[in-house]
Amino acid sequence: MPVIIRPATRDDLPTLLRFEQGIISAERPYDALLKPDPISYYNIGEMIDAPDAIVMVAEIDGELVASGYAKKRRSRHYTSPDWHAFLGFMFVAPDHRGKGLNRLIVEALTGWARDQGLTEIRLTVYPGNDPALRAYEKQGFQPYLTEMRLGLDGD
């Protein structure tokens, strides 16, 4: 089964919107602050069209099975480099997990980041999402910052 990694198009939006809901469903146990459904994290169509971002998909036998995006972001003014690629929208359809598709998407996004002249890639993972943490660490990512919160209303 050959895997095709390619930039997403607006024709892919119906499937990508389902992927987004899969991400939200998977992350809901890690984030008590998520509002009730329906919610959306991204404007995927806007990212497809944006000159400073790319949405990549993996396709097997004409079916979209994985996704991810990279977006050029300004780093904090007191850190180097000035700009980095931020990855998100990482999703692999349940029937296709464990096949290395996330790695292929990350490799494609890394290539895009290099083509943009960027020298660093960042992403966020919920604490406790050990499968995601292991997957990214296996690809060379290292923890950088931990964001913490204190809910003043008991949460």
C-alpha cells in the first residue's frame, strides 16, 4: 500500500474537518477546560490558503488517513531563533495508527520548514498523553517549556 504525502487542498476539507473532531475527542480527557461540543481548533481552509503555513495529508488508495500542519510563527522576542515552525493538527485515522504515518507527515512538514529558511520546529502535547510524547521524542523532539495553570474558580 503506497502512501502519498501531499499538501492538502480545499477538496480535502470534509475529511479534514472530521480529523479535527477526532483530535478534539482524543484530547478532551487531557483538558477539562475544553468547551462542550461542537468546538473547532483551526480554520483549516485558511491554513490551506495561507502563504506562511502548509497542511499536509497522507493518502492511501485515494483515502486520506493522516494530517498535520506547519505554520511559521514568531518566537518570543527574547529567544532565538526569531521565527520557528509550529506543528499542529497531527492526526492519524485509528485504522492506520502504528504505520509510521505521523513520522512521514512530520518529515514533510520539516522539509517545508527548511524550505522556509526556518531552523527550529515546535509543537505542544498535553501532559499525560504518553503515546504522543513517546512518538515525538522518538522523532528527536525534546521538552522545552511546561505551561502551568491555577484555576481560581475551583477548576
